[in-house]
Amino acid sequence: FSHSAFTFGIESHISQSNINGALVPPAALISIIQKGLQYDGTLFDGRPIESLSLIDAVMPDVVQTRQQAYRDKMAQQQAAASAPTSTTGGSIAGNAKNGENTANGEENGAHALANNHADLMEVDGDVEIPQNKAMVLRGHESEVFICAWNPVSDLLASGSGDSTARIWNLSENSTSSSTQLVLRHCIREGGQDVPSNKDVTSLDWNSEGTLLATGSYDGFARIWTKDGNLASTLGQHKGPIFALKWNKKGNFILSAGVDKTTIIWDAHTGEAKQQFPFHSAPALDVDWQSNNTFASCSTDMCIHVCKLGQDRPIKTFQGHTIWSMKQDSCVHDLQAHSKEIYTIKWSPTGPGTNNPSANLMLASASFDSTVRLWDVERGICIHTLTKHQEPVYSVAFSPDGRHLASGSFDKCVHIWNTQTGALVHSYRGTGGIFEVCWNAAGDKVGASASDGSVCVLDLRK
């Protein structure tokens, strides 16, 4: 069921609703189904059930109020009976039949998993990052899906489910976490700007560090100055935007959307230069090969290489492999992970990079809780990194390629030596990690989390 949420979102057209996703708690759909089963069970004993909407039924304040009312009622019954009770008796056991025993089973299973993998969980105290080297930035009101450092200064951008992006000033002369700019993503309704209530799904700085582009679930891309002012709104996609990237020159922005298309935008005028409708399913990611040529991937399992001005892809690849533009057959088919691979990253090493003498590597992060480092010339796995306990959603190489940061839903950020595979730094945050990124100097790592926090790890001695 790894892709159930995505499938449900597409089929239900949730992106077209006016529900504020930031107010809906995680796992709300599962909770609604469980409550429906419990409601069905109560029909047989005639208990009155208060009428609630589906959304109200999972709101934290409603749930908390009803739970407190239930506890008060139970206390009154126990007092009236004047008989001792235990947490394993009567009514609570009855509730367990309606689904709570499943939760206990999962919890016990988690403990068993932890016991079986105790050696993987043990992190040497010498590698733990002390609290005085970690800064936790708070301000977002929902999950923070993405973060990215400015390429020339210590400005960290973050994007969240609260329909805002934020720019945090982390330079030495800033006033720490209090220095933040809030970029509110609004849409026009009734002649006025109102919050879009849609996730900010992607963001990217231009190479000069002067402009920030953001993509949103409301279908618009936006360009902001580093001072937080809205410069342009780019609107031609017919649905949510999943990814966007500046080209190196800084004159074009590339976006990918659920409408199955990719668009090249003129960053100066905000106009769409060309729309590429070649995918048969939502486009998930894009990356530039040159200033006017790019690759895009989709759930249709195709990779298209397209060029501005061309009305057909100049190359199309199918499958999950390593390809070369010089040949039609794949170079390597790397298979070792036991579950889905969520993300891959090239190292900033090898010919044509700032580190030409170092070997080119590929990092892959998987739902099997591991990260693998591959030697792409030989097509072999050189290191398997196994300290995480939950799916790994993000990996990022340091600018010199000597270290790799990984972030997982186990709330941990690990820093690895890419040559030896050794764990050199570790930090446990307060929420599942969605994204990790390095600053240009290579001495700080940013991480965004599911609890709305953004943490910055200072790796300087």
C-alpha cells in the first residue's frame, strides 16, 4: 500500500477541493475507516452516536473532547459500581476488538523489530551531534516537505503543508531562529488574495542566489526575491506541481506537474516558453542537462530527454536503470534493494565537476531502510549503510563528495564517510525527516521534518 495515498489523491481529485490540508492530521483516512467500523459495531447495542462530518471526526480538538468525555463517563460508571477495574478488563477490551488490538500488535511488532536489529540501532556516542551544535527552527504549522540552501549565502529555504515557504537567515551576524521571512502562497478569489491552503511541494534557488522558485499543489509556480518579495506567478499547469528547477544560466525555470506535462518558463517575463505534453501519466521530477535540454520522469515509467524548440523528445528511455545518451541500451541495471527506491542522487565528483579526481558515485535511498552507494563505472554496490530503522526519504552529498547525509522517518539524520561507509555524525530530531541538504561551504546540514520543524546541524569542530 505504499502508493495508496497518491492513488487516492488522484482519483478523488483532492487537489481541487477547498479543504485546508494543514488542519487534517496524519493518517486521517485510516482513522475515518476505523471509526466507521466502530460505528457499525455500535449499531447492534443501540448506543446513541453524535453526528459528525468526516473531517470533524478526525480533527484533534474534536477527538480530544470526545476522548475526555468518554473517560469521564467511564469514571462515573466505575464510581457507581464501586468495584476495582483494570486496564485489561471489560469495556477497554471491548474497544480493542474494534481495532485497538491491531495498534498494540503493531507496537509489539515494532519492539520485536527493534530487538532483532538492536545492533543496527546502536549509535556510537562519539558520533552523536551535541545539542549546542543543532539549531531547531520553528514557525511552520504543518509538515515541512523540502528545504534548500542558498548557493552563495547561509540562507535556508523551506516549504511546508501550511501553504508557506520560509527563508531562514543563518549567517553568523543573524539573530538565529528569529530571522525568518514568510512567503505566503495565495490565490485570487473574489478579487482578493486568499491563502491557497495547498502544500508547497518544491523549491530551488537560482545559481546566483538572488531568486527562489517555488512550486505548489495549487498548480502555480512562483518566483521570489531573497528578501521574500513575490516577483512573478507562473500559471499554466492544470494541476499540482511536483518539481521545478532553474537552469545554470538562470534564464529558464523547468516545472513538472500532475497534468502529465513539463513547462519551460522565461524567468524574466514569467511566460511559458514551451509546454511538453509527452508523458502519459503525472510527471514527477525534472533535471537540466544543459541550459536548454532536460530530462523528465513520470509514473508512466518513461524518461524523456527534451530540448527547447523541439516538438518531440530527442531521446526516450524506459525502465529503472542507468542510461547513456550515447547508446540506446542501458549501461547498468542496479538491483539490490529489497523495497521501493524513493530517491537517487549523483555525487559531485568525476570529470566535469569541481572534484574531477574522485570517482563518480550514485546514492540510492529505499523504503527498506538502507542507503546504498554505487560505483557507476563498474556497476557494483560499494557500501550498504544500515543504521536507519524506517524508510529513507532523502540523501545529499557534501559539496566535496566526501560525505553523504541521509534522512529517514525514524527521525534521524546520519552523516556517512563515502569512502569507508562509516557513520561519522548522527542526530535524532523530533519528527520524521523528509529532506536533507548541505550548504555551499559543506559545514552545515539542513533537515526538514514531519512535525513542522527545520533543524540545522553545525558540523564544524
